[in-house]
Amino acid sequence: MKILLIGSGGREHALAWRLKQNPAVELFSAPGSSALAKLGQIRPAAIGDVAALTAVAEDLRPDLTVIGPELPLSLGLADALRSKGLAVFGPSAAAAEIECSKIFAKDFMVRHNLPTASYAVFYDHQEARQYLKHSSYPAVVKADGLAGGKGVIICGQHRQALAAIDALAPIPAAERLIIEEYLAGDEISFFALADGRTAIPFGSAQDHKAVHDYDRGPNTGGMGACSPSPLVTPALEKTIMDEIIRPAIEGLAIEGRPYCGLLYAGLVRTLNGLKILEFNARFGDPETQAVLPRFKGDLAEVMMAAAQGRLEQVSPTWDPRPAVCVVMSAEGYPGPSRQGDAIAGLEQAAARPDVEIFEAGVTREVRQGAEIPVTSGGRVLAVSALGDNMPDAVQKAYEAVSLISFEGAHYRRDIAAKAAKQAMR
Ligand SMILES: Nc1ncnc2c1ncn2[C@@H]1O[C@H](COP(=O)(O)OP(=O)(O)O)[C@@H](O)[C@H]1O
Ligand SMILES: [Mg+2]
């Protein structure tokens, strides 16, 4: 089975690693990375260039194309490939609007009675400023469009909210704004596969967004995750599927935007029940690096079933052991970060039992006659480990992390600490 994987990050490395466990899979990636080049051929094409990516796919004629990141989904890559008769895992631009426009997503949730924070929409920043005078606090100011995790600001008081609008103003995604009610409670990341009509659960995770321990410092793309989320009992999984995921998939189908791919629901468990923070139209990064080590089936077959509209035939099986993933980032991240530092210890860490290393910002360079891994991005890599229980997974992940070093390396020391404590109760 020939598979083309679109993307180049840690999420795509984890997807490729799992896909390749089916020995019949011949993998290609675009644009790929040095890690993906070890798992198959890579083809150059910018991630935002739909024409170039489509040309790669037309040349390869893969049995399946798997689209990792949101940008090419938002630009209609899945539509372009389907129009060429290719099978695709990933939603159309119309279905991906559930992630790519927060205004569409909120209005959609209201149309289909899905539980979410109350909100107001603004096409004009001046009107948003007026509204803030009488808003209750904390309030959350959000850019409508894709902002790479930089479009949401939680504001304790009026002054901060005005400053938030100023801070968002230069971002094109913030031309339109949402101001919404603040929801207090623990967050859950929940994943489901959908084929347009049928949806099945595909794991859960707890993310760690802030750059420093105890959730301090600015938000990042994610500094680590554990899976499953300790809050997701079998009963809660059923509630989430029945009350959130299936109605969302049905609603999208009814509105003529059938959803095929992975639907990611960001949820909060509040005192008034579960509420939806947002939907994402693709696998989370780094949640995927914690979810996929637990997945025991044939990912290629499952994704193909989703692409071909026969998910009802699939029932994924999972390793009962939990997984923890710890991100190692470069100095400066989430701001402009150091690059080009040699990375030591990757092989020793990867050789530990139940440990996988997923590379994000790593490239290979020849230095003094030898090819070595060097840092090339803010989030450099993720170390994932399975354990007999959450504390064991945490210990295994951090033991492997301690074997890896590069100048300016940073990682949180408290990934899954809360989940490990809950597990011991
Ligand atoms: N209404 C809200 N109440 C409390 N926290 C929120 C709210 N909306 C967003 N957040 C926080 O901000 C983070 C990012 O918001 P989200 O809507 O997921 O946007 P994005 O992932 O696109 O940046 C969430 O994970 C959550 O921690
Ligand atoms: Mg989010």
C-alpha cells in the first residue's frame, strides 16, 4: 500500500512510525524531515503550497494520502486530491472550517445544541472594545482564524482585554474576533475518527501547553502529554461520543460538509458539565506522540477505512498501559529559538524499552566527516514512553530524556505529574 504523508513534524513522525508497522506500507512524505527520510522517500513541497503538494500526489498516485497539519487542510488540499480521484485521510476545506474559523465553529455548536461557552462575535474591533466595558471577567478574547496557538488571550479584567485586542490586531486571523465566557475546569483532549457518517473514539490525552512547570509562562504548541486522559472513564467516553462527537459529525453531514479524518475535541469538565472549547480538524501535536504508542492495530488499514467510508467495520484495540510524552525544546521557544546545536544521546534513549523518540525540529548535518543530528526548530523532539501505570510511564520517559542533551535544551519536569497523582489515589 503506497501512502503519502503530508507534513514534517513530530506528529507526522509518530504517524509514519505507526503506519510503517504494516510491512506492506510503502511510505512517501512531503515535505518530510530527516526522520521521515529514514522511513521512506521524501519529496520537496512547501506545506502551504496546494498546487505543489497536489503535483507530488499526482506523480506518485498513492493508495492513500494522510494530511497531518491544519494549514493544507484549510487551503483545500483534501479537496484538490479527491478531485483527482485520490483517497484522502483528512477533511475538506469546508469541513475543516470547524477548526479554521472559530466563529463558524461556535455558530455551528449553537445550531446543533452542542455545549460551549457563551460568546459574542465581532467583525469590528471598535465594537469589541465597546462590548468589553460591560463584559464579565475573566473573559477570553479569540482571533477567528488559524493563529498557531497565538490567537487566544485570557483576560482577568477590562484593561487586559483591551490590551488583548491591541496585541491580536496585527494578526490577519484576528480581523474578526470572539469574546467568550471563561470556563473553569480540567481540560480533556478527545480524539475520534470519522468517515463522513460514522465516528469511532480514537483515544484521549491531557496536554501541557505552558512552557514552564506548574503551567507557568507563555503557551506553546504543547510541551508534553499523557494518554489516556485520567478523567476519561468508559462512561465519560460514551457521553462524549453520544453528546459531542456523533452530533458534530451528523451536523457537519447535514450542513453538506461531511467530515472525514480525525476530529479533535478540546473539552473542559466544568461544574455545569462538559463544554467544548474548540474542535481541531487533525491530530494534535504532541498528543499524537502519546496516543499512538498505545494503538495496537494497523493504522494504515484504519485510515484507509476512514477514507473509504467504511469505519463501521473497524474497532481499534489499545494497549491498556498509559503513555507519557515529554517535549524537549530549544532555548528561546516559544519565541525565536536557538538552532544548529548538535544533539547527543538519541540512540541510547531510543534503545530504552518502551521508549520512542519522535523528531520535530531535528535535521542531519555532516560535521567533521560524520552525519549528526542537530536542532532545527523550537520544539526539537518528543520522548514517549509506555509504563505499567502513569507514574511508571513518567519515570521511563524522564529516564530517556536524561540521556539526550543539546546546548540550551529545555523541558518541563512535571509532564503527567497531576495524572500520575490521580492514578495513585
Ligand atoms: N472559554 C475558555 N475558558 C477558559 N479557558 C479557555 C477558553 N478558551 C480557551 N481557553 C484556553 O486557551 C487554550 C487555547 O484555546 P483554544 O480555543 O483551544 O484555541 P487554539 O488551540 O486555537 O489556540 C485552551 O486550551 C484553554 O486552555
Ligand atoms: Mg486548542
